[in-house]
Amino acid sequence: MFGISKEALEMLRKEYPPGTRVELVTMDDISAPPAGTKGTVLAVDDIGSLIMRWDSGSSLNMCYGEDVVRKVND
């Protein structure tokens, strides 16, 4: 499954269910929103990417094992 185990994928889906609010810590992409941007998780796809809706209007997804977010309560 493209570098993510079934167990890790299940863990991600439990950790980041749809509606989870997160804040971007780091993303290595020229199109990335700035660090500190908040967003909402829409889903976790089959390769572990977080499907995102950023408050800034961006929809750039978070790549498993590369990008970093932290949960927030707001």
C-alpha cells in the first residue's frame, strides 16, 4: 500500500477523523500555506494523506511521513 501499513492507516483514520481541526507546522511545498495556518481534515486517503480544507482557501493535502500538523481545539 504505497509505503504505509494497514495498521498505520487505521491509526491515522482514528487520530484524524473528518472534522478534526489542525494547525500546519511544516510542509515542504512551494504552494503550502504558511506555518500556523489552520484547517479541517476532510478524510484520510488510502496512502495516508490528510485531505484538507485550509482556512486560507487552499486544499493542498498533507503527505504522510513528510508534512507535519498538530491538532487544535478552536
